Amino acid sequence: MTVRTSLKTTWLVALAILAVAVAVAPASAEKKPTQQTVLYELTENAAYFDMAGNPTGDPAKVVRRTATAQLQGYAALGTVLCPAGVLITNPKAQTCTITATGEDDVNVLFNDAWGVIGFEGTVGGTYAVVIDGDNPVDSPEAVVQVGRFWGKIDLSPTLVGIPLGVITGGTVTVDYSVVPGLAGAEAPFTGTFRMPFGKDASGEKIKPRRGKDAFYLDDNHQPFPVGKDERALGYPTVRFEVNF
Ligand SMILES: [Ca+2]
């Protein structure tokens, strides 16, 4: 795989992401997949670069996308992100609240025979496990564990209008925990990104809008609704499922 100097302008990367009109199969049962560890992208700052490495606002020239995101979600009890001992204030809870800052660096991959062959890169960041500290009304804030994560990210499906991506070869580590002996622990993980999208009256996929109905695709490419608790300030969020 090499990055070629001439770019097929029809491939507009992330840009095409949700704009491509791909018919979404009607949902027979729009049911949320059961998933125990999920993070949601609350904010994202992205930058786009051309072949020469310069920032560009021209979607036709983008070959690289970097971004920093703030995430929050929950982890299943018993995983490395939620050892029982961290649930100090609520020992009966079945999940831990997780906050994270993630960075990714994703590049369009080319080869001479086929042109664009993928949209892949790296992802990494830091996380904290938080519990209620001073205000039980807003979200949990008292840090009881911190660590790092990294892996490989593949957003190639978005190039053809499928709003899914994966993380493979992931590792999460514990740098500090209130649980004695846990610092230094690490665990492998994989992940799935589900980008929210809208649907028009005929079921065609359209760009999601704030406050409007939005959907995710499940692993069988069936849509299921973005829940009220899967939005940030009214915006449907990217849903990131973590599998240990
Ligand atoms: Ca709070």
C-alpha cells in the first residue's frame, strides 16, 4: 500500500461519509443491539490535509483526517474499565461511567491497480473512570481510575456510504486505580463505530440533523434508532462499542 501522488477526486473521504445516498433496508425490528461497554462522542475537532500535507478545505483533495474527540459512556462491571472495587459510592451499580479523550489519524490508502483501497489509521487516548463526587445531579466527576488505550482504526466502509468503522488490535491499560494492584493491568479490545444518520420519507439515508430522528446501523446493516440518551446537546452522537 502506497500513497499515490494523484488523487481520484471522486473519493471524498470522510466527506462522503454520511452524504452518500445509500438505500437503507427497512427495519423489520429496529432494536438496539445489547452492548455493555459503549462510549459516545460528545465533541470532535477534526482537521483535513491534502497530499502535500497542507490543511485543505477542499473535499476533493483530502487524503488525511485527524481528529480529537471527547467521549463519555459506560463500561460493564467486571471489565478492566469497571472493576468492582471502583464502585465506592454505589456498590450495587452494574456499570461504571467512563470519560475519555481520543485522537485518531486516518489516511486514504491507494494502490496502483485499484486506486483507493481503504481509509485507515491509528487511534489512541486516555480515559478516566468517574463516580459521583460533589454533585449527584450532573454527570459523575470523581476520578477513581485512569489509563490509556490505542489501536488501529478502519473507516473504509464510510467511503462507500456505510456509516460503520472498526478498531482492531486495541489495548487498554490501567495507569492508576483505587483498586489495589490494578495499576499496570492491560486488556485487549476491539471496537465498532456507528455513525448516526437520518432517513427521508422513502427510507433513503440522509445527513442527520440536530433534534431530528436519527439511526445507527447494526452489524447486519439494519437501522436502529438513536436513543434520547445517545445525544449530546440534542445532536445524535457517534456510538463506539467496546468489546473485551
Ligand atoms: Ca456529578
